[in-house]
Amino acid sequence: MVSRARYLLLATFIILPLGLYISTRLAHLPTHSFLPPMPRGNIFLQFSNDSQPAIKDSSMKATKLWNPVRELSRGYGRLPFPIETTDDLTNAHSVVLNCKRNLDYLFFVHTAPDHHVHRKILRDALGKGSLSLAYNWTIVFFVGLSTNKDTSSAIETEAADHGDIVVLPYYDTYKNLTYKFVYGMKWVTEYCPHVKYVVKIDDDVVINLALMMNYLNQVPASKARVLYCQVLEHMPVLRETNSPWYLSKDVYPNKEYPEYCSGRGLVLRSSLLQPLYTATFGLQFHGIDDAFVTGDAALVARVGHVDISRSFSHEDKDWTKVTAGSIMFCHVHDETLRSKSWEIIVKNLTSSLKETSTSNSADNTTVSQRLKAVVR
């Protein structure tokens, strides 16, 4: 009996203070019928006394990265070609936001990791808020992985600053340009499905924007399933092993490519991206990107071509023709001339926009009329 009394007395001294402590702590809990869920992740870090960096909004974080395996295989369950990384990669978060609008034009730019100046020239021209909003466009740069750590770091910084760069899951080499074209198309179908026209250019090409938009405004609806470009016909497949365009007979048995577009500049409706991408699943891969996508895949997908060769030049000396509106596309290798060309083209469009805004109260000037005035 004495022993039992001791135990009861000991239990009283232990249980009563513990009960008081628990009731005090419970008084500070929220008055809900359930307790809040435990935080996910490392519980030690959640309750550590060490200060932790603030967690950013997860929705913002998601737009800055994309998962190539998931997005490129969506709707197919597989990829048309192997990829060289399965990591999440940099996404063009600003472009994704722009594409929530029903855009008229998306400039789809092939660029190389170290072409920072090329991108700046295009960004200064096409990324201007007033023009991009007035004419309802956005611009996205597609680039592959770099083996150079400094270049990769610079790309990440540039992408974070501007939100217009998509890093694709392969190394950026000449033979891998087909990946850039094909996987870029799929990216657009996933993130910019409502854009009307896709304008695919290399990063050293200049476009007379007014001439291009005026031309497309007059295209009949019956011409929806075509590529507008400089059409190349009866182009031989090169068998010289020292040529950068070499293809063996095992890879490409035909002696000629089907008609295809010069990839430096072409325009197509976004509705064609899906059938072109689908067609690549049944084709033997090769590295001649223009011929692969706009020739072989277009043939399978029954996509035609409209030749606008007279609106093209591949010569620097014709930069004045593209600024004057005599031609639509011009390859301008010289950076100074290219920058000057874009400056003139943008200045003309901006002037037209200002004139229209001041005269809107007097008359109802359409976009088409504005563009015709610029290229007169």
C-alpha cells in the first residue's frame, strides 16, 4: 500500500504539470475543427532556428523552367528523336505570358548560344512594347545546350533578364539544327497554340515588317496549308564527305530533296506546326534542317509552298532594299548594317503608329491601311 501511494504521488507531480503545459499550448492553436497539415519537405529545415531564404511563388517558378521530356512527348507518348538531357531547362517565361493573348505573329528565331549581339539587335527591334502590342506579336529565341560553362551561365542570365529564350535538350551544333526546328515547333504548339502566324528566321535576317504584314493581310483563306518562303527545287543531295551538307545513301537514298524552303526566313500558320511535327515520327533523321522540316515532313503532312523568292536576298548590299520595302527578307551578316536596317524599319513603323494615333479621332484608319502607307 505504501509503495502504491508513492507511485500515485509521483504520477501527480509528473502528470499535472504536463497537463497544464499541453492546455497552455493548445490555447494558441487556431480554433478550427482540424489541425493545419504538417509542412512538406525537410521538417528539420522547417523548424530550424537558422533563417531560410523566402520561397518564391511556385507558379512563377514553373514558368521559368520547362520539362522537355513531358512537353515534347505530350500527345504522342514518345519523342521523334533522342534528346541529350532530361533535366528541366530554361523557358521563355515572358513569351509564355504574352501567348496568353491571341497573337497575330510569333517570331521564331534560330540562334546560337554565343550570339548575344544578334539577339540584342532583334530584341531592340521586335521586343519594343509599343510595337509588339500595337501589331500583336512576340519574339522567342531557340538555343541548344553549350559545352562552355561561361556561355551557359551567360545564357541563363540573359534568359532570366528578358524571358524570351528557350533552351532545348541537345547540344547546339550545326548537325543538330534539325532538333532546333522540330522541337521548337512542338514548344510553340504547347505554349503559344493560339498565335496566327509563325515567322521563322535566323538571327542574322532582317524583315521589312510592314511589307510582310501587308502581304499576309491579303492572303486568302484558301492558302492556309502552305509555307511562304523562297522555294528551292531539285536540290541535289551532297555525297562529298567533306561537305557540311553531306548525307550518305544509307541515311538519304534519294538523289534530290523534295521542294523545300530556305530556312533563313519563312512564314506559316501555327495550325501547320502539329501536322509537321507528327510527320517527323515516320522519317529517317538527317541534319539538313530546312530540307527535313519544310521538304520531307511537309511532303508527308501534305503542306504546300508559295514561292516568294523575289522578296528575298542573301546579300548584305541589299540592306537598303529591305529597309525601302523592295524586298521582304534580307540576310545581313554585317552587324552594323543589320542594326541600322532594323532601326530604320522600326522607326518607319513607329512613325506610322504615331500618325495613326493622332488621326484616329478624325478617321478610322485600319492596320492594313497603316502598313500600306509605310511601304508606299
